[in-house]
Amino acid sequence: MQFEEFHDRLWKILDPVDENAFEPICAEPASDEAVQAVAGLVGAQLPEWLVRFCQRTNGLFIEAREEVWPYSKEFDIAPAWTFWRGLVLLGIEHETLPDWATISRAWEWLLDWGVTDVLPLLKVDGDADRLWGLRIRAGEVLDEVVEVIDGQVRVLEGTFLDLYETQIAELMTRQKDMVKLLPKERARRARRRGA
């Protein structure tokens, strides 16, 4: 995939995202040295579209705005999806990019699971059990999209951008579901305080 194709489709996917409900956050561009460090870490040359993306936008976090979907509080108990309020297209190390949003940190998680043949690229914020990426074979990053759940690797149909589009749609659906849930949750908490 060429960078222009990746860039154009990425922003087309993000076009329907409601800017009043979500905030895009990215870091400063990655240096050539940081790109090479990640390539050395994973043992494969990074795809050109990814390198160019990280040297322009470098990681992209689409996060629900707090006023629309409040952060959970410590010890909150709720369905798992209610904690999944963002989607992270992982980036390459830079002082403006949090460690948890880097390919290198996600690579460490994969190694902890015993997975050494996946370039991690995407994760749902708040879901520590699942990552998506591309298969690595013989020092080459392939176009084979995979999902890793608790160390189990499963090949998916479609392209990486197909996956990204699906995950953005699911994030928007979760946000709409949360908008419906919040008034009920606030009423429940008010009843508990009054009891």
C-alpha cells in the first residue's frame, strides 16, 4: 500500500467521526533513528506507509471527549466495553507520545505472550487483552492482518484499513450506547446515595 492511499483512506474513515464526541490526539513526528530502532526491535523493515505516517502524524488516538463519555473511576464495576473509550493507532517513540501508545511497548506485550511474528499497530484503549497488527515473516512485514487475544493469534480477512474502519465504527457505536447508558447510571447512583 502506498502512503497516499493509506493517508486518504484513513481520513475518509475518520470523516464521519463526530468531533463534538471524539478528540483526535497525535504526537510529534518520529525521527529516522526512532524508526530504525523500531525496525531493529521487531526484526523487520517497517512498511513505507507506516514510516511516512509516523513521520507526519505519529500515532493517532481517537478518544471520546470526557464530557460525552466520562473517565471511569478507580474500582468502578461495569461491562468491559464501558471502559473502551478510545482507539489507538500505535506510533513510534517520541517524547510527546505516551509509552502505552508506542509500537515498542505493544511489542513488549506481545513478547510477554510469546508472540514474535506480529507488528503491533492497533489497540482499543482500556482493553489490555487484545492487539491487532500485521504478520512478520523472514524479516518482512506482510499485508496479513492478525488479531492477538491473550497471546492467541488469529488471521483476519481484509486489509489493515478495513480493520481500522471496523474498529472506528465499533467505537462510535460504543459511544452512542454510552450516551444511552449514562442517564440510567446517574439515576442509579443518585438512588444509592439517597438510600
